[in-house]
Amino acid sequence: MFRLRGVKKSWGTQLAVEVDLDLPRGKTTVLLGPSGCGKSTLLRLCMGLVAPDAGEILFDGAPLDRASRRRIGYVIQEGGLFPHLTAKDNVAMLARHLGWRAARVDERLRELTALVRLEPSMLERYPVELSGGERQRVGIMRALMLDPPLLLLDEPMGALDPMVRARLQQDLKRIFAELAKTVILVTHSLEEAAFLGDEVLLMREGRIVQRGTMRDLETATDPFTREFVELQRGPRTAGLEA
């Protein structure tokens, strides 16, 4: 689905991303790592929101361009909703811009509310009137409105409380399996990566230091990878007892 060849991006003198990478079709790939490691910048490069300083990005075999964005769904924390529009208008905005008939828009809205398990009456509310979990579900609906083959999610559950986050994780896993889309998910949570990802890419200082399954990360010999996994899991019981 994506091929990145010699891609580099810097902010001033600070290297943000330097990768050569293929991302598989129909799988969920998780970009994992500490804050500032470049995972969100890499996602924005894939979305075309920022341009690389060097290298080439191919999407579905062709150079990534502005037209590609309509085939990519994008979800950020809190859903990124426009506050002056209702949830329904947020979701339907691009479809209406493209000239969809009202009946087609309404049919797609019914499909999506059922998919994300959102009460249909919530669509008439403004973002400020929705809970964090509801706003995120609306954001997912908006990303899926045009039925894109690719879904990008940037820390979509980072601002949610643990119970809401766990429920949304379960629903996302079901949605990914049901739709069989290509998904790239950014998180700093090892548990979230293990639960949702088919493959995990651990990043450090803009580069990929480990790639594979969660089992590969757990058994890695790379010092940074081992430290990252151990710190995420916290102190061992034996250490506490000592």
C-alpha cells in the first residue's frame, strides 16, 4: 500500500524521520515509540500533510499527491471535529462537497453509526455536547465516510479515560477485522500495539529500530528495544518484593 524510499524529514537542524519502508496491504501496522521519536511525522508524511525533504513516497503504486487524500481516512485525538458543525455535518461534509445525493449520504450515515456503535441521535449534537469517546467515534465515521482503502490513526485514544479507551480499542479491532482495510496506527502504548497490531514498528530518533510481531519486540536483543518494553511493563513483582 505504501512504499517510502530514502524518505527524510527534518525540522530545522533536527532530524524527524529517515526511513526506507514498505507497508503491507490489508494489515494493521502500529508505529510505536516514545514521544518525539517521529511516529506522528511519519504518519503525516503518509497522509501528504507534510512533504519529505528527500526521497519518494508511493501510495498504491503511484506517487502520493493531493488526489490521494480522498482515498485515505485520517483520525486524530478527540476526532479533530469542527466545533461549529454538528456531528452529522462533520461526517458528511466531504461527501456533500463531492456531490453525493442526500439519500446516499443518509444511507452511509446509518451504516457508519451501526459500525461504530454510536446512538444515531448523537449526530444532531455539536462536538462540545459529546463525550470524548463519542467524539472519537464521530471522527472514525468521518474518516470512513468515503470508504477509503487506507485508514491512518494518530494516537486516537490518547486522551480517553481507561474504561472508554478499552471499549474503543475493542470496537476498533472489530472494525479493522470487519472492513479488512489497511491501517497505520500511531501509539506510545505497548498494550495497545499488541492488541491492535499485526505488525509493530518501534521508532527512535526518526528511525526504525525494530520491526515485527510483539513477540519479536519481547525477545529483541537491541538495548533500546529491551529498555522500552521493560519500562512500559513497569517493575517486576520480584523487584518489588526485594
